[in-house]
Amino acid sequence: MTEIPKEVKYLEDNCFRNSKFEIIKLHERINSIGEFCFKNCKQLKECKIPKSITTYESNIFEGCEKSLIKNDIPKETQDEK
């Protein structure tokens, strides 16, 4: 599992594009995820997203549809989009 360092507060556009990790866990200090953040992460199976995420783009998982089994976007955040 890949964990993001605690110092990170937001994920930039395209920051993990084409990465090879399978599971990623985001911590509670992150509050936003940029466009295409995980684009074409074809091995990504699971992304653990905390309730602290208040903004994210609908295309953050573009190109991961075939591999991604689970994303934990909190329901209240999903409803805002």
C-alpha cells in the first residue's frame, strides 16, 4: 500500500498519472484532489479517500475503470458533485 506523506495538503492535477501502485491511502490532512490525479493508473485497485476531501474533480480516476475495484469517496462528498 502506498501512503501519502502527512505534509501533503492537496493533490495537484495529474500528480499520479500513469503510476504503478495498486492501493493508495490518503490521510485526513488532504482536502482536495486535482483533475486527472490518478489518470491511467491501470494497476490501481483501491483508493482510500478520507472524509476530509472537500473538493475533487469527477475525472480523477479516468483510465482506471477496468482495474479500480474500490474507491472510498465519502458519500457526502460524492453528493456535492
